[in-house]
Amino acid sequence: MGVDTGAPSVVTSPRRNLAARLSAWTSSALALRRLALASVLANVLIVVTGGAVRLTNSGLGCPTWPSCSGSSLVPTRKLGINGAIEFTNRTLTFVVGTVLLLTFIAAWRQRREARLAAVALASIPAQALLGGIVVRTDLNPWLVATHFLLSTAIIAVTLLLWWRVSEHRAVQIPSAGIVLARSTACVAGAVLVIGTVVAGSGPHAGDLKNGKVHRIHLSTSGLAQLHADAVMVLIGVTIGLLALTYALRLPTVVRQAGWVLVGVELAQGALGYTQYFLHVPALLVALHMLGACLVWLAALRLLLLVEPRAVGQSQAASSLPQAASPRTEVVARPATESGPDRSATAS
Ligand code: HEM
């Protein structure tokens, strides 16, 4: 026999329970930060799985779009492993879309960066549509390149969203540093663009079996040379920026971000040369695609970390805490000062 506690009995259905939990979760600032970070990672993941589709020659594993084949939404046995690989990548779009949808819901409920979250969310169906056009144009290499570059743009948007909702603080630095940080990001973008053209002229067309796929008819070795030259410029500009962070005694966090960027650039450069001389083995190309995302993220992070010192703001005035915006830390220490680093750092 049950004991009557006198409390009214509240019967909640599992569905209501779930909705209540979801509602509480999406109104938490921590959840929004985590979702925004998950959005960045999910988009990096889909770049790599998209690469796997190309590198296993599964680009036309599902020969049409939006259905997989003329008669079926999902791959049939006849389409074999390539059909399964292509379809898995298509399905992953829904996972990425769900993460971005939850991020948007949280941002909207908290009235924080909802517009940016909406742009990120809207880019997923746009990317899916572009993927469909890629299939329907038999893997046109220019569209394959655009497909990759759109992902890098989405990664940039989601990183900015994560940066803002996490309330990271920018460090005010002199204009020379800003010019170098912006140049680094621009050259990194150019390296990515040229890299996609190298890939479009190279042997990994995405589906070599039926001979349908056309390529970019430019010299692969010439393009790879141009790509490597752009990488040299990128490393040079980044080292220049790093040297400036020491010369101006910028906060440790900026120096660290500079070192991280140089590190990933050197590793990615070494990987690039290795894959080139080994005639682009698929596994190394996949790692190179992941490395490209990491270089991009590191360059953008450095860019987000700094902002121009306000016009007419003296270093002495800028040391006042009220001079800083909520997202801003000010570099206040004169370049000549010695001793431990007491200048502002951003998290
Ligand atoms: C910061 C350094 C580098 C970055 C960010 C970078 C980025 C990229 C990107 C985005 C792609 C296109 C990926 C795709 O669409 O599949 C690519 C392809 C390629 N990269 Fe790099 N790269 C770097 C360094 C290098 C270097 C130093 C070499 C040496 C020659 C190199 C050789 C190649 C080759 C051969 C391809 C074509 C691979 C294929 O056939 O699919 N990369 N790179």
C-alpha cells in the first residue's frame, strides 16, 4: 500500500520532461558556449569526412541528389561501399545541422548573437545544396573547391560566434600589429584557395572509375609551387607578427597565439611537401585537409585576439580599466618597461 504524503501528484510525460530539460539547458550560458564550440568542431569534422568521400573515389557513390539514386533515397546494395560512404557524409549534414540548430535556439533564447547563429545555421542548407550541385555536375572541380571554401567560411562564422558568446577579450595593440594580423589571415585564406585549385588539378578527382569527372587543366606541379610559395609568404608574415609581439612586449596570450600559428603552419607545410613528394597518398591528403582547417582556425584566433588601439588613446590613459570595452583588454605597459609581464592578458 502506498503512503499518502498529501502532496499533489504531478504526472509529467517523458516528452514534457525532455522539453523542459531542453528549455532549461538552452537558456544556460555555458550550454551556449559549448554548443558554439561544438559547431566549430562539427564543421571541421565534415570537411574531413567530405575529404574521405573524395579520397575513396566515392564522390558519385550516390549518383544523384537529393535522392541517392533515381529510385531510392538511400543507397542500394548495387552502389556498394562508395554509395555507403557518400550517403554517410550526406547524413552527417543532419548532425551538423542539429548542432547549429540547437546553437541558434540557445542564442535566440538568450538574446545573444542570435543573428550570427542564424547565419551559421542558414549556411548548412546552402552547403547541402551546393553539395547536391557538385554531384549533379559530375564533381566539377571548381564547385568542389567552392564547396570546401564555403566550409572554411562557415568555420570562420562559428568561431566568431564561439568567441563572442565566450566573452573572450581582445587586446588593444598598435596598428602595425593589426596590419600584420590581418595580412596573416588574408594570406592564410589565399593559401587555402590556391590549395583547392591544386587539389582540383590533381589525381584525386573523387570518382575516377567511370571517367566522367573533368579536372582543372593546369599544371599540378606549377600550382603546387605557387601554393608552397604562398605558404612561405604566410610563414614569413606570421614570424614578422611574432617578432613584433616581442618587440612591443605584447601580452603573453598574443605571443602564445603567434607561436601556435607558426607551429601549425610549419607542421602543415612539412605535411604538404611530404604528400607532394609521395604522390599524394590519400591518408596524407586527408590529414592535410584537417591541417588546413587548423591553420585557418589559428590565424582567425590571432585576428580575433587583437584590436586597434583607440585613436588618440595614450598608453597611460589606456591603462585605466574604464577605458576598456567589455571585450577589450588594453596593452598598457610601455615598450621600455622591464620586469615580469604585468600587462593585460585576454583569456
Ligand atoms: C600552411 C600550409 C598549407 C596550407 C594551409 C595548405 C592548404 C591546402 C588546402 C586547403 C588544400 C586543398 C584541400 C582540398 O581541397 O582537398 C591543399 C592541397 C594541396 N596542398 Fe597544401 N597547404 C599548405 C602547405 C602545402 C605545402 C608546403 C605543399 C607542398 C607542395 C602543399 C601541397 C599540396 C598539394 C599537393 C595539394 C593537393 C592535394 C590533392 O591532390 O588533393 N601544401 N593544401
